Amino acid sequence: MPFSAQPPASGERYALSASLDNARHLSSLLRAVHFQDHATCLATASGLRVTVEDAKCIQANAFIQAEIFQEFSVQEESVMFRISLSVLLDCLTIFGTSSVPGTSTALRMCYRGYGYPLMLFLEEGGVVTVCKINTQEPDELLDFDFCSTKVVNKIILQSEGLREAFAELDMTSEVLQITMSPDKPYFRLSTFGNAGSAHLDYPRDSDLMEAFHCNQTQTNRYKISLLKPSTKALALSCKVSIRTDAQGFLSLQYMIRNEDGQICFVEYYCCPDENITEAEL
Amino acid sequence: LSRIGDELYLEPTESGLSLRAVNSSRSAFASFLFAPLFFQLYELGSTGPDTEVFRCKVHMKSFLGVFRSLPSLEKSVGKCLILLKPRASRLVLQLHCKHGVTKTHNLAFQECERLQAVFDTQRCASRLCAPARVLAEAVVHFPPTLAEVTLGTGPGGKISLRNYVEDEAEQSKTMVTELWLAEDEFQSVAVAPGSHITFCLKEFRGLLSFAEASNLPLTIHFDEPGRPVVFTLDDTVLEVHLVLATLSDLESNSQSPSTNGVSHLPAPSDDFADDLESYMVAMETSEGGSGGPPSPTFPLRTPRPAESDPEEEEEEEEEEGAVPGTPPHKKFRSLFFGSVMTPGRPGPATTQEVLAEDSDGEC
């Protein structure tokens, strides 16, 4: 549904200006990384990246490519600002969160530049809402320096196999231990909670396993409270890639197909837990 | 079983795997015996004549946590392997799921004494057998918060169910529901006329749901008020018993003022309250317990308003029976509040010995 009300005044140049026919393409992805109140947005010619961090240990990024938008223009090389993700999501879903087929909220986003608020124009069924959200100085973001050349172990799994596991993780355990190995148990998720330990094993020949490239046996522990929010991204995704590097840093990349069949990505990076004690098996 | 107690007792025997639970006031006991044929594989560890049968208990919540969502379990789990590893102190539950995925849970357990209620269905004067559905449909008429219900036998072989109102004075203010079931609704009726028993409905509902789901007929064995009522389900591979204490009759006591309101432990000076203190389930480590002493009187504790929560009751001494570490071959029986006996009641529970050494376990 093309957006027709309140076009920006001609002659004004916006650092960022974008239009999206279905705001859900953006809001559902942002929800998958919404575990902190604030996020840093980076807009470049290739699209929009929204980053959320916590405890200097975990970082989540939601990528919405420029091609997803009906219109996407960035005046400078890149535009970056910090914004309340909670407020942004509330605005994007101002007409409600239930997805009735056939109706969608149209979005127009404008950002004049440093110091200006982010303007959102949302329209559904002829009703228009205008939102102005204050922006802040962007934070310095963590650089996990995770590149494909440094990857030691990599697995690609169909998300349906992990969804239930993540939803039912024993939260009385402080850590989630991930074992990846060319030998048994191949891929194992373990928790050590009040009731005892629990292990979830995925064999390399499971039909859920799309790719299995493990070169070395690695066992790493991550704080479960930091990884639990990734369950939202997992729920939306159809595939997930799990990679670790030599230092035990974890990269989770989720491939998400939106309502129109377009592909977007969400990724989570996590540092291993430093307090390593003997694993209970 | 989780409706009864917080701990699940496991006892693998030659006749099958027995799962049991008891409530904190020892007024309800349930056991499920799964015959070896129920399983695809049933292997007992090496047990010589001298080796003790291994028993343990685990926290009910931990165990249930393994089988969290039943509908998805049915779709995704092919096999469940249960291993009891005494040396590692672990109960291993391994679920083999679809896509080759294996879920292994290692639960900590505690060794424990044998948990067994003493009861003898042969000695019960009355017996009823009905399809679970009939009883479920009857029970549905009572409010979910109702604590106790009275089952009675009436003229013409009819069976009545009535909610129990503890205080005579309150009768006029509370809604009383009574329903009658004709003899032909039951598969068999062999009852002593004019008998009635009052038991806790909450604990019974759990068994009833199970019986309905498994489509098994339920048999009710009962006797005089005060003696336990035993509900049984029988199948080729499963034997279920639920033993509930019943309210003892108070004909010899005059009506007492309502003491039920607040306190869990009845005031000692009150005769009415004395009769209703609960007795400990007699525990015996010898086999064939039911052939031995007569069943202890099993009076129900003072009924309380709907939100009764047996778990909160402080009967510290009662915990002694299941104290781990009590020497296994010691045969012991403890009945507390030995001075408490309904006057005029015949014989049972004359064994009032309280074995002082067991009070070591008192916390």
C-alpha cells in the first residue's frame, strides 16, 4: 500500500530516508534482538543494521538489506545513532501486533542527521501516526573480530530442531555448554542445573544437520542468561549457523524469511564464560 | 503422583518398577507398579540374595521437568531409557527423539527407605467398581476447591456422593451438593449397607484423571470411617493403588466449636481435634507387610477451608519414617500421638510403640 500522506517538504535533505510497505518486515526482526532497551542503528547504502549489546559479552545484530525497503537512501557514507529500541518497537507496532492477512502498516522513516530525532510515519487503513523518537550519541560497539578464516568449527542446523531445546533450557543452570567435535558427541548442548545435568546431542548424520564442518573438539561455556534471548531469533528463523573460533567465541547466525519470502539475517556473538570449572557429565 | 507428594520414590523389583509418593501429612499414599512387560527392556542389576533392593527418591519437579510438554513428547520421542546408577548417584533418563537427537538427563537422587502404606483390601467390608468415566462425571459437579467428599451407601444399592461440610453450624450457609448413582452404573457393588466414608477429593482427582485417560475401571475398597480407603486400577501391565485416610466418626464427641479456621495443628485440649491428628503410615521393610499388623487407623487431619495445603503442615516428627540412612533391616512402626484413640473403637492401632531411636532423624 503506497504511503501518501505527509511527504517531507521538498528541498530538505535527509541523512536517512526509507519506505517500507509492511512495517512488520522491520519490527519482527527488531524483536529478535530486543533484549536491552537501547540499540545502535547504522545505516549504509547496503541497508540498516541494528545492534544490541549486553555486559560487554554479547552482541546481537539485525540486518535489513536495502532491497527489502521500497525506498532506501543514505546521504552520507554512513549514518549512526543510538535509540530506544523499546520505543521504536512500540511505534512500529502502534496499530497492533496481530498480523491480519491483507492489512499491513506502511512505514516511512526519516532522519535529518546528528542531533535530530528519528521520524516515523505509520499508516494503516487511512489512519496516520507520526512519531518522533529522540536519538543519542552512538556507543562504541564491541568488535568480536570474528571472520570466516578464524572459524574452527561450523555447523548449520535447521532451526526446528533447536527451537524446543532452547525454549526448554534449564534456566537454573548458570551456563550453557556447547561441545562441537568431529567425533562423538558431534554437537552437544549441556546444562547443569538444580535437578542435575542435561545433555542434548545432535549426531552429524541427523537430517536436521545441513552442514557439519568440525575440525577440532571444543567445549565452551556461555552464560545462559545472555544466550537465552537468542531464542526469539531462533523462533523466527529457518536455519541457524553455529560457529566457534580458537578463543571459544561463539557466532550464531539466523536466516530469517519474512512474509514476502525475502531473506534477512540476525546474528549473535558471545564470549565464553571465564569461570570454567570441571564439567559434570 | 505429583498431586500427592513432592518426591517420587523409585523401587525396581522383580515384579516391575514401582513408583510411589506420599503426602507430607502421611494421609495419602499412591503407588504405580509397571510390570516388566510394560517395558521393551527391563533389566535389574545384579542382585544376589544378600543384596538390598535399591531404592531411591528424586524431586518430583526434577523428574517431571524431563517430560515437560506431553503433546510434543508424543510426536518427537521414540524411546525413553531409564538407568539407575547407584555408584554415580544418578538416575539417567535418556529420550531418543526424532532426527537422531538424544536428550540425556542426569538427575540426582537420594537413597531412601521403603515407602509402603499398610493396607489390606481383603479386610474392607465394601467394594465398588466403576468405569472411571462414571466417577469423573460425578465428581465434576463438585467445585474444584472442595477438599473432602463423603461417599455413602443408601437404600436400594444406590451410592451417594456429597460434599463434606465440617462444621455443623456452617451447614445452613454452605452449598451442599449431593448426587446419587444407581447400582447399575457400577460394574460391581458389594457394600455394607449404611456405610459411608469421607476422604480428600483433591488427591483422588489425580488418580481419576489417570484412570480416565487410560480407560481403566476404578475399584474402591472401603470399610469403617477412619480406616483408609483404597482405590485400585488393574491392568495386565500396571497396578495402581491410592490409599487415602478417611475421617473417623465422631459419634462419641459432642459438637465442638469450629477450630478449623486457622491453625494446622489442632489444639490439644480439643477432643475433636485429637481424633483427627493423622497417624504415620506404618513402614515395614519386611515383605508381605499387609499380612502382619492390622491397618492403623488413618484418620484425616482436621479439615480446613478450601485452600488446604497439606505441605504446609508442620508435623516434624512425621518425617522420621523416610529418613535416609535408617538401617535397612530394622523393622519399625511408628504411630504418633499414641494417646489419641477414639474411645470405643475396636482394636486396630493398638501397636502404639514409638521407637525412641527413630526420633534421631527428627529435624
